[in-house]
Amino acid sequence: MPEVSDSIIALLFRAWRARATGLYTVHTPDGDGKVYLQRGRVVQVEGVDGLLEKVGVSGAQDRGALVAGLGAAAASGVDIDLALAAAAEALGRWLARSLETPEVEAGFTEGVPAPPGSFPLPTPIGTLLLQGMREVRSSRAIAQALRPLRYHRVHIVDASISGELDPVALRTLKRCRGGPTVEDVIATSAAGGSARRAAAWRALDLLLQLGVVGLEAPEGAEAFEEPEAPEPEAAPPAPAGSGPSGPGGARPGPEDAAQAAELLDTAARLKELGPLDALGIPDDEPVAAITRDRVDSAFRSLAQAYHPDRFARRSAEVQEAAAEVFAVLNDHARSVSDPDALEIERQKHAARQRGEVWVSEVDQEKARVLFRKAEQLERSRSWVIARDVLAEAMQVDPMAIEPKILDVFLSAVVKERAPMEAIAALAELQPANDRQRGEIAYRLGRLLRLANDEKKARAAFRKCLEYNANHLPAQRELRLLERRHAAAGAKK
């Protein structure tokens, strides 16, 4: 029977494929890292340092927790998409590094709910594992580790894998059919050049770590061992004046360096884009048309220009650069393979078409908390501090109207602008429901009182109660003004 990996990432990979809900825990000598899953998606991370260092959030700010880090990033004005991508990359690297840490164990407890306020990472677990492995584990180190097992036979354990792996890993998996040796799998890939050979080592390592394939020692013999020799990452340049050395080993010239640089620039640019933008889906595409099939079609149309097979006769430098572009496009396509992740991208697309800013549920909740804090500060007459809190709330959620209403009102209270100027500013706001219309009418009434126009103030408070009969502050203000008005009439 083949020996199948029980690595820490194999356990997480299986939980993701099963769309499980629960708590995945990695026990390390330095402490426990926790990853909460909800239907196979990461919704909270705890105990992982540096989750958002890439976007300037320190460990003291995030305390090793995803949601705290996202809140700190949002408060600093960091784009939520960049923060989520940085967190996914950091988690992938942390998991990949944990593979090489001695005395590390992992467990998964099904059914454990995520803490309140958790928010899903849009990057699927399969994608962040692939990215982390690619960054942390070099083909040279993998080759040195697997070289003693070159005569072990590779057996497929799970043949149902398809969309969860990148094209290189899938191609390597197909070469594992029939139980070839490790040496056979790598030798077949090496026909495409040193870049293909390096990619095959990484792909085989990934398949082994995920438990997709297993190794079986040759019968009646110990694992073959030989002195370790360094595994070349890419073919060295041919001597000047020599001709091409065959597929994947062409002598690089100035045009190769230029093309490789251009391809790497393309990869870097695509990494900064969202999935739909990177895959070439136009901004005016109807949201209803953005289905999984549409995304797959866009990926195939764009990625074929960068498929490794198209560069088989170019230098290793160009091959590797093209493979990087292809990998980035593939990562984008996989990042929306989950229906929930695709729905988030559809919402962002729709918001752009409306000329709005898409705001995540995490940011919406954070803005609501900040707004409630500002209301408390207003009641305690800490108006300047309240405006600072409101500024933060409006930065976190630019689409929320309640912080804008209160901020306009307080700008008149602190005499930054005249009451009538504030009234004009409130009139420019566009409320979406009666509750918001009622709040605008209430603040108009307060401003009219500041302007000593109690008649119009009473009318504004009545209008507020037409929109929201349970608005207690408006009820109090109206009672006070009506008593005052009645008393003034009695004196006459």
C-alpha cells in the first residue's frame, strides 16, 4: 500500500474540499494557530503573526487575528481587497513554513462556530496553499528531499481532484497514472526543459503534501540513496556563439531578456487587479452575465496566450516568466471558483457600474460601531472627538449616510460653518429609506433651532415623526418647542 501524507495541510485541504465548518488548529512549539472554517471558507484566523504586515498593519495592531487586522487596515485607509489578499498570502506562507517546522501537529474539530464578527477570505484554501508552497518551498530543496525516493512508485490516492489544482499539478497528476517511479514522473517533465523539471518537482511535492498521491517503496529493496547533487532551477546560459540546445534550452539573447521582463511586469500588474479585471471581463458587462462559465471562458481566452506549451522553445528565463503570468491568471480564476467568492466579485462589479464604492460586511459593521460611538460622544458634548470618530467611520464605509448626517450637524455646532450652510449640505444628501429621511429632518430641526427659527424647527420635527413615529429625540424636541410656543401665545 502506498504511504499517504498526513501533513498539516492535507488535513486542511480535505476540510476545504468537504466544505466543512469547524476549527482547524496547528500546534507549534511557539503556540497554537487557529483557522476557523465556515462551509470550507476561512472566516477567522488567530495566533498567526504578520497577517497584514504587507499592508502596514503591525502585530501589535492585529494581535495575530484576521478580523482585528482587517479593522486596523480599514482604519488606516487600506483598500479591503488588498488587505484580504495580503492576509491570504501570509496565511499560505505560514502554513507552508509550518510543514518544515519540527514537532508541529494539526487537528480539525468539526462544528465549532467562528467567533462573532468573522468575515470570509475570498481566496479559496486551495489557492492560498498553492501560493504559499510556491513561495516557501523551492524546487531545489524539494529535489534534494525527494531524490533518495526516486525509485519509489507514485500511486494516485484521490483521482477526483480537478479544479482544485493548477494546470501544472494536474498535468503531473496525470503522469502518475499506472504507478510510475518518482524518477519517471520527473524525467517525463524534464523533456520540456529545466523550467518544466523544476515545476514538476514543485507539483509532485504539492500532490504528496496534500495526500492526493502516495509513495510505495520498491519491493525487496531499500530506498535508493546517492550523494545529493544540487538540482538546477533553470538551464544556465549557453556559451556565446553556440546554437540553441533544444526545447526549453535555447540560448537566451537580448530579446529574451526583454520579453521575460515584459512578462514579469504583466504578472505583477495582474496581481494588483481584482479577479474579474485580471481576466478581462469589461466594466460594462451585465452582472447577470457573470457566471462561473463566463469566468472560465474569460480565463481560457486570456490564458492561452501565456500557456507554458507556447514557450517550449524559448529560453528558460522566458518560460519561467510566462509560467508566472499563467499562474497568476490561474490563481484569479480559482479565487472565484467558490460561488460565494464569485458573488462578492459580482457585487463589486455592480457597485462600480452604479458609481459606488463596494464595502465589505466587516467594514459596514465597523462603521456602524464607530457611528454609535460618535453618537455617545455627541450626547456627552465631546463634539470635536465625535467628528474625529465620524471621519474614521466615513473612511471605512464611504457609502453610509448616517455618519455624514451627524458630521454635517456637528460642523455647525462647533461653528465650522453657519447653520444655514449645514442645512444646505443636508439637503444634498440622498437618503435611501424613511429612517434616514427622518434622521435628516431631525437634524434639520436642530439646525433651525440654532438659527433661532423655531417655527420651521417644529415643522422639521413633525416631518421627522412622519417618517419615524418612534424617534424619541424628535418627540422631546417637538414637545419642548410646542410648550414654549403655547406659553408665548398665552402671554399675548
